[in-house]
Amino acid sequence: MAKKKANKKPAPAAKPGRTRTSSRLKTKSQQPTAKSAERNGDLRTYTIRDYRLEKPSFTLRQVRVGDELRYEVESGDLSRPAPPIRESKYLSRAQVIEIYRWMLLNRRMETALENLYKQGKVVGGVYFGLGQEACSCASAYALRKDEWLGPMIRNQGSLLVRGFSPADIMMQYMAKAGSPTKGRDASSHFGDIVDRNVVAPISTLGDLIPVLAGVALGARLQGKHIAVMTYIGDGGQSTGVTYEGLNFAAVQNLGLVLIVENNLWGYSTPADMQFRVKDLAERAIAYGIPGVIVDGTDACQVYDACHEACERARRGEGPTLIEAKMMRMKGHAIHDAAEYVPKPLFDYWKRRDPIARLENYLVEKKWLTAAENEKLIASVEAQLEADREIAVNSPMPTPESAAGGVYCEAGCHEIKPKYGMPGAVLPKESSRPKPSQTAVHLK
């Protein structure tokens, strides 16, 4: 017996001037299941590449003791030993040793700066990258000479790799006449856009990101795909200009390599109280670009991820976000004793000292004998002592020199394209179609 068909009422016509939408709240039975969503193409999954050999996870809580507010580790295994260094897919023995030397020089220079500060010879404050040397040095090492770097205050190791000497950096902090800014600044606000392709740090966090994206765009308009690299901290990564700059780089397919240094503390605020995502690399999903996680204390991991991101940029395939996880082993600056950090966390990350880990790796791999290592350390200390003497003995700037260099004077410098005339054809090796470009008006 045939079943009687149910009579269906026709859908009411939409009122003039209004459109019907599907934004009504659905009942539980109406919600799409994971399987139906997958069939309809609504279920999307994303992969964040993770180079780490360990994935530490800690939970902090606030505790009030009288009038004092402090943090304690609520959960997480703090007793585990440090993992081995991950083998690099790209670095040779000589290159790993060279990175190790840059890291040593970075550490020794910051120790010298701390001593100079305590002697009253540093004019301003000092910002340290203790525990972050692998991230600074190995990342900058992935850039070619004609590519660009925009360091932050803790990336002094990257400045060394790009050709600045310890004397340059120490004179800068001492506001000496021989410093890169000729004594006009007593912090890390210096660069070199002529020879070293270094954009000076900007104190307003996140602002370097659109600047470096603009550098990559300028190179592309001159017919060349290049990698440009800059950094942002876990706190600064939440600023609006970070989103604007990274979104622009993604939309324009620019070769920006953004390294998010997740050092667990935004000044005195722990990461748990700054953002809800588990990994900051997840934010790359929103821009449609690759997100990568590395152990920021493992120089080989940092280099490999940066090398691959730079190669991708050179092929014209756009930006990459790399999250480097580590811990800042000193306070925000030299005035900050970081007493808010639970001591067990310091102990945990001390066992993951990037220099000690790379030294053990080189010795155990027999790429560096104990005698060769001692000789290398002695050469670093000798270089640093010589540079310290240069910095200390450099004169202060004369009062008369203060008026110079404020405004661009006639013939002081020439601004010209570095790679070619604007509008040149992109390199043939680019695997992507040439993006459409609007007219550019140059004076």
C-alpha cells in the first residue's frame, strides 16, 4: 500500500528589501556531524610542522601570599633531562661550528655589557638574550648577504652574524662617538641599510613586520624574490600591526620570515595569561601561510626551519611563521630581576642551555675535540677583550656634533634601487605566476 505523501507548505516569500539568511540557531539534531561536514567539504584540517624532540607543557597559577602576588608551577614535568640536538638536514660540520662560535661571542658580549653597566659606563639600559642565542644566530645565518634582517632588542647575536662587531654594539650602549649612531642613541636602535642590509629595531612592537614586508615588496618590484627576516615576542605578537603586516605579506605573497620568539614571559606576564591558543604557530592558519614550531634552544632546528622558509621565499611562495619556544633567562631588561618567575622553571631551562647543548653535540659527534673547543673559546674571549678595549677607549661625541646627522643634507647619501630598476621581470625560477602589479610612480 502506497504511503500518503505529506503535504508541504510552500515557503513564505521574502519581504521586499530583505533577504533570507541561514543564521537561525539550529537544534542539536540539526547540527552537522563531523562526517557530514567532511562530505560537504566543510571540515578542514591544518598541519603545523613541529621540529621539536620534546614538547614541554606547564601550567602556572597565581598565588597571593599576604600582599604579594606570585606564580607557581601547577602542573608539568620539570625533572626531565634535555633532549639531544636534532640532526640538521642542511648544515655541514664547519657551518655548525661557525654558528656555535657566533653563539659564544653573543653570550660573552652580553656578559661584558652587564659588567660595563655595573661599572657605570653604559648610558641607558641593557636588554639580554640569555638563553636565546641559538634562535638569534642560527636564524640570521640562514639569510644570504643580499637579503634583509630586522632584529629586535634581544637579537644581538643576529647583528654579529650580519657583520656588526662586539665593539660596535658595546659602543652603541655606551653612546660613544665610534658607535653606529655616533653617540646619538644609547640602545639597540641602529642598523645599516647600505652594506649589511639591517633595518634598525623599532621600539613600537610589531612595526618591523610591515616594514620588512615593504622591503620584500620593493625587491620584487625590482625583479627579485628575496627572503626578509624579522622577529616578534609572544607579547608583541598580539599587537594589531603584527596582524596587518603579516596579512599584507600573505596577500601579496612576499618573502617574509617571521620568527615568533615565545620566551614564555611578556615582561612579567606568563604566556598562559596572554593567549588561548596552545601554540602561537597556529595563528599562521588565519593568514593561509605555513606555521612551524621549533625548539628555540636547538640551533640545528632553528636553522633548518629558517633555511626552508628562506628557500620558499626565494621561490616566490610567500611568508612563513616560525614559533621558537624557549625561555628568557633574565628579566625584561637589566633593571628587572625576574623574581616573578618560579625558580623550578629557571632550573628546567638551564638544563637546556643552547650553548652547552650545541657544545656537547659537537664534542660527542667528534666534530670538535676538547682541545679544539678550548682553543675556539679562547679565540672568542681574546676577540671580545680586544673589542671591549676599543669600546671603552672610544671618545664620547663632541657637543658640536649633536647638530649633524639630524636632517638629510645635500649629498649625504644616495637612495637607489639595490636589485634593478622597478618593473623588471621576475626571475624565471619562480614557480608561481607573476602577481599583478599596480602602477608605481617614482620621482
